[in-house]
Amino acid sequence: MPSTLRRLFVTILLYCEPNGLRSLWEENYSYMIEDYPSSSSSSSLYVLNKLLHDLNGILMQHKRSINEFDLPQITGGFEDLTNIPSLIEHELSIPISETDLTVVRVLNDCQFSAFDIISRAIRRKHSAIFFVDGPGGTGKTFLYKSLLVNFRKDGLIMLAIATSGIAANLLPGGRTAHSKLKIPIKFEPLSMCLFSKQSELSTLIERASAIIWDEAPMANRKAFETVDQTFRDILGVDLPFGGKIMILGVDFRQVLPIAFALIREYEGTKRRHLLRFLLRIRNGDEPTIEGDMIRIPDCMAIPWEGEHSIEQLINFVFPELSSHAYDPEYIASRALLTPLNDDVNKLNENVLIVFHGEEVTSFDSVADDERNLYLLEFLNSLSLGSLPPHKLTLKRGSPIMLLRNIDPKIGLCNGTRLICYRFGRNIIKAEILAGQFKGMRVFIPRIPSKSAEDASIPFEMTRRQFPVRLSFALTINKSQGQTIPNVGIYL
């Protein structure tokens, strides 16, 4: 897995602030070049330059350069490989498989109608904004994939972005909107995206035939205003989004950010009563009791009888769990959902007890508090959604979820679910459970993570821990954009 090791090395450079970088380089150099062709004509200088070039290419995806680190420099005699692919070349090189080329043929009538209308606007280069509205599971993502493939195969640039990393990971070549368009984290009255008219990103946007933005309603309104103002400025056109064709994926019925998926018609027949119930809620047609409260049908509810009811819920979602360790398909198709992080932690602990596997516990290290304002016991007790837990207990084969973006290009985004296979003191080896990178084996290092600015504490806290949590249970927010056939909801 030399290519995986190269990405791990870059992750360590970016996030882990390693001491003794040259020693780390020398210890792992031979392992990172194992997949390079070896021959008498391949000089050691050529191999060194190729490795540095490959590492630099990954760093460039994060707007960094290998020249920033205490590593050997790329030398002369490496003319062809030192031309780093541009953003435009990257978009044009997104792979299209033979299977992808057939997706347009299997669109249903509603999907094909939308596909045809949008396609005509793209071919005629007509300024337009399309809202693709539909409940979760009605095939919006499949429509986006069809549009992306149909125009990319003709050499056109189609940008695919989404509000969350999980949704972006479902689109070929997808990235989060904030990452791709350099949307600022903090908004001012006249905020602009963080790139100039002369930048390569500006040229990329100008050349793009259309932009697909999935989960659009989940983005901050000011993010849209910022993108709109930036596009008008760089394109010099006083029309919404500078006249660029925008395809916005929405579900206006969606109150909480969760989508229950109707995957196939035969499954929909069995679950039609559930789907109709959910649509009545989304449309505001379900009768309420005591203000805005809705009564859940008895056939869908487990009566509360103390801790035993939680066991029933777990057994319903994870039947025969002990016999399904190391079963990615079983794990990926099941989850417990709940609104609160505290309840997520409680449910995960309960499920882990009955899950078979070797148990490993990792304790974090907290950045020094020079003024000693807070007791260490207090800092360890804090449970913040943006930070990994102080005490992380995992078992081989258990599902985990990433808590931050590490390498979006290979699917390692905030919210990505994985199954862990091996543990080291500073490394977890895991496999991605869903999305276009399903089945890929990756390494996750222990890295420093800082609390979000809007966290409920009056100071910034840093934990050095694996940036993951158990994911037998998820918050409803984190489940956004995922298709999970077997779900239990803990309220």
C-alpha cells in the first residue's frame, strides 16, 4: 500500500506537526517507493524526485507545497513530472467508467424530463437556475451523476459540489462548496470568496458549463450571497451567479436534515405506509396533538420501559450483531439516529458492549494550559461534537465516523463512515463503508483537533486524538445525505 502510505505521510505533514521530520522521512522512504518501477535506468535521483513530485501533488490539493517542509527539494532533470496538473486539467481528467456511460438509459420519466430540460440549457449556454426538488430517495443524486457523465464525456467542465462532505462524496469529482469555491467561514456584509479574478479557480469557474450544488438549503444564506456576488464580479455579468447555470438540489419538505430513502419500487411497496406518513409530516398534513407534537403510530414505536427499551431498539436495528463482526455490508446498512450528541455516546457505548472484537482504548492528550485556568479533569469531561472524545474505546470491526476533513479527494471527509480493522498507538487502519470510495483502505493518524468557535465553552480547546467517533449511532445531522436501509430513532 505505498500510495496509501504517501497520503498518510502528507496527512502527518499537514495536521500532526511532527518532530524529527527528516528521521520520519528516512524511516519510511523505502516503503513509499515500493510501487515505483525499478530498473537499472531508474536512478536513485529520479526515484527521489518522483516521490517528491507525488507528495507535492497531494500537498497542492490542500494549497500547500513541499518547499514549506524540512524535506529534500525537487531537483533538475525532472522536466515532465514537475508540471503540476492545474485545476482545469484535474476536472477534465475525472474518470468515467463504462458503467457510468449507461446511466442516462435507465432514468425514469421524471428524471429524464429534468435531465432533458437542464441539458438543453447547458448546450445553448442559457443562463438559468434549476431547483431539483424531491424527497430523499427519489433519485436526485442519480440525476446529477447522469448530467455529470453526459457532459464530461464530451470534454465539458461540470463542477460538482455539496454542502456536506458526505453528499459531496456521492458525486463523481465532488467537493464541499466551501472547499471548492473558497467560501469564507465568517461572513461580512460584503464578503467575497477567497480567490481573485486572476486565479486559476476564476478561470475554472468561467470555463465551467454548469455547477451542481447538492443539499443547497442546508447552506447558510450568506454563503449563497457571497458566491453570487463573487461570480458577478469575476464573470462581469450582472445576473444571478454571473449568468452561470446553477443546478441546486433541494428538499423543501425537509424539516430536520435527514432523508429516508425509497431505494427501489419493490421496497417502496413494503414501506408505503411509512413513506406516506413521512410525506404527510413534511408537507404539514399530519394531525398534531398538544401544539406541534405528532403522535407516532404504535406499530412504529417501542414503549419506554427503561433500559430494556434501549436494548429492544438496538436488537431491532442490529439483529445478531455478535455474528456480524467484520461485515461491512451489514454495518453500513444500519444505524441508530438521535438528535443529541450525549445520546449518541450513550447508544454507542451500549452497542459496543454486545459487539464482539478486540477492544482498544485511546486517551487523548490536551494542549498545555500555561496559566492553569482549568482542571485537567474538567477538560477531560467535556464532550463537544466538534472534538473526538477524551477516552475513545473501539473494537476491531466496529464502525467509526470521521469528525473532520482529512483528504476529501479520496473520500476522507467530515462524516465519512468507516470500519476499523487494525489499531496502532498512533494509527488506525480502516475501510470506507459507502460512497464512490467504498472499500478503499486508508490510514487515520492521531492528530490535534481544535474546538469550533461556536462551541459552548469560553476558550479554544485542543485534543490530540484520533479524529473519529463510534458510529453505531449518529446524530440526525450527521446522517444527512446517506442512504441507510435499517434505521432506529431514539428520541
